[in-house]
Amino acid sequence: MTSPSIPTTVTDDPFTLFATWFAEARASEPNDGNAMALATADAQGRPSVRMVLLKGHGPDGFIFYTNFEGRKARELQENPQAALLFHWKSLRRQIRIEGPVEPVDDATADAYFASRSRDSQLGAWASDQSRPLADRATFESRFAQVEARFAGQDVPRPPHWSGLRVVPRAMEFWLDRAHRLHERSRYEADGAGGWRSGLLYP
């Protein structure tokens, strides 16, 4: 095992290594250290990718939140498999995660929604995510209507807005090394609560 003072992709526990790298990225990235690319595919296998924000992580998976009427959620209903990519330029590291997707429970979604800023809560009601929008003024008008609707009261979580969890079946860690002699390790779930792992050529 490499000395703890020297970054490495080799570990006995990929979740602990993720947590360590993630904490360092949150401290070093200039903006949105929790940003990740989320790749999905529809029932015909046509792929799409977009940036989302990680809002929870642990051995049970990696959580993000979204409008369930938008494209990403529709694709995940048709094909509940996803891939994630974290790329932290400040650290010259990246992590890839692959696995099935499942919804979070209502209590988890409610707790996260309640932690959002009020304007973000209102925006979740005002936006028909991924659908055509005639002009910006229309969106702003809808926001104002929602703002008036919930004036003086807490904003409830919309029924079409919740969280999804990517349950990792594979995790891959990449670390920049000099002269493009990078370090890369892959971990695959063994079906018994453990991981098979090994180095890959960069």
C-alpha cells in the first residue's frame, strides 16, 4: 500500500477513498466541487449526459435530485442504469461510477427539499423541466405566480420532484501522474458485499 501522504487509487474500501477525495475537492475546487456528469440512455439505447450536483453519498449509493417529468428522469424510468463522472481539475483526479438507479424514500426527499433556499423551492414548482419555453418572461411570470401562491407559508415538495440514488456496481479512480503515466484502479461489486479490484493501464 502506498504511503498515506502520497495520493493513490489503491484502497481496501472505495467508499472511504471516495469520501476522502470528495472532501478534498470540496475544499479545492473554485466552484461546485460536488458537480458530476450523469449519463443515461433511453429504451432504445440513445445516450445523453448532463451535469448535476451530488447531494448525498455513502455505501448505499450516490444521490441527486431532479424533476421527475424531465428527460433524465424519463430515461431512467425506461432504462434504470446510469454512469457518473467526477472530474476535479484542481486535484487532477477523476472518479467514474456505474450502477442501477432507484428512487430515494419520501422522508429523504422531503428533508433535502426543506433545506433548499426558498427561491430554489419555488423554482421547482415553476419549471417544466426540459420542455419548450417560449421566452424568459414566461418563466419569470410563472415563478411570480408560484411565489404568490405560497406567500406566507412553507413551500411543500412538488409531487413530481424527488431524488434518485445510483447504487454502485463499479467504481473507477484515476489519478494524474507525470508524463501521462497515470494511475487507474477499478473496483467491481462481487455480489457478496465486497469488491474485486485491480489496476488498469492508463
